[in-house]
Amino acid sequence: MNVKTIYQRLKPNIKLTLNESARQYDSAKKLKYKLMSSSLYHELTLAEISSLMCYADVYTYEADSADVLYGKIFLNK
């Protein structure tokens, strides 16, 4: 069984925006590599989730607690 990384499970619009940010900002590139090396959403810190929201253009008013805790707003099912 092949386990997908968090990066592979990102929704297409989130991945596209993150990639654009990674071309501009080193911190976004570092976050992208973290997502590429992690397979469990729970491995991310709150700071990394906050950065993902920033670099993926997800506003805090769009996210609820389940989005932050389980990544529902970022990940494909």
C-alpha cells in the first residue's frame, strides 16, 4: 500500500497557490518540503498550519475548527 504525502493529498487550488508562493518565498518552499515529507496531517505544528493558510490564500474566517484540526479545507478526501 502506497501512503500519500500531505502534499499529494492537497486540493488542486491549494497546491497551485502554495507552489506560486514557494517560487517567491523561501519559507513557503520550506513548508512545501515539509508537506512533501509528511504523510500525517497531525505531524504539522500549529505554526505550519497557519503558514499553509497564509501561503494558500485561505482566510481564517473561511476555516472552522475541523479545518484546522483535520485539514478538511486543505485535503482531498
